[in-house]
Amino acid sequence: MRPTRLYINIDHVATVREARKTDEPDPVAAALLCQEAGADGITAHLREDRRHIQDHDVERLNAASRVFNLELATSSDVVDLACRLRPYQATLVPERREEITTEGGLDLSRPAPRLRDTIRQLEQAGIRVSLFVDPDHRTLEAAKDLGVPAIELHTGRYALSWRTADVALTQLREAARYASDMGLAVHAGHGLTYLNVAPVAGIDEIEELNIGHSVVSRAIMVGMKGAVEEMYRAMNTKP
């Protein structure tokens, strides 16, 4: 059984920097420490409002990361930047200005010509495309219809309910199996922590986890390398 890849989302290193509009802490320095600790990839979300990660961060992260996953919506300027830089992977996510963090997966229940056009642009630039989606069978079928090679399951419902119920975990298991059976590579992320990650990492079909806030929070206490190493241990603890 292959080990689950861990991509560290370093957005909130930039959040701390932007609180003072200065030059520290540096997300690229954080990414390098993550890689030293064994992270398989680095993830960053360039939002339309540029609330944390900035364009120059993306340019430097793309050059410094062994594997770089850029999260983005369909904003034309961000898509153009991605096509110019050609990161290994682009994960398309929904965005709302008023949200604190991404609140759910892409709505694929209706025609989305702009999304289709964005996928085509990214693929023509040679970028692997993933869609951030809720663990719903109809949504997964729509993702498959869009022709992408990968999806990332939104684990937010599980992150909110894992202490009291296992319904969301069952839903993730079923969705991961369904997506894999359709030939989609399965990733997962959102709200995963040291305490709740093991059951998700234990789902056979999930090959990649994207985790950010929990690792950055822990890094304040123990340093970035130690925080990444602890997350790997948590992922591999039997639930």
C-alpha cells in the first residue's frame, strides 16, 4: 500500500506577515523547512483579494518547491499567472470575498462554462488540474465529465463532526472509492488536524492530503520541521 503524500499549505505563514505588511515570516523559507522535514509538496492559495499569499510569493514558491500545488479560483489574472509559471498542479476552488476560509467544494450542479474554459487553459499550459469538491457522488460524476485527472475531497464536514459522529467519515470513504473507481486520483483536505487526520489518511484511495492551518499553528510552538514531522506521525497512527 502506497504511503499517503503530505502537501503543506503555507498560506497562514503569509497571513502572519500580512498582519504587519512586512517581509517576515517568509512563506518560501517556511516551504523550504517543510521540504527538509519530508513534505511531499507545497500548497498555496492565491486569492483574488490577495489577503495572504501574494503574486511574488507564488513566483518564488514555484521556483523553490520540488512539487508546487497552486490553489486558485477562476479569476483571469490568477489563471494567467498560473499559465505563465506552470506549477505542477493547480487545484480549482470556490472563492467568496466574505468567507474566512473556503467553506465548501465547487458547485458542479449546473453548467459552468468559465470553469471549463479555465480547466482548458491550465491543461493547455501543461498543468495537472484538480477540483476541490464535496464528497457527493453526483459532484464526482460532474468532475469526471469535466475531464480532470484528480479531485480533492472537502473534509470540512468531517473536521467539524469527527468527535461525535462517523457519518462524515463514512461519506468520505464512499466518495473516495467512487472517485477512484471512475479513474480519478483522490486527494483530501480542509480542517484536518493532528487529532483527526489518521482516519482520513487511512482511507486507501486517498493518495494526497493538503494540510495547512494546523501545521502552521503547531509550528509556532515547536518549529516548522518539528510540526511537519509530527503530522507524518499522526497520519500513520492507527485510528
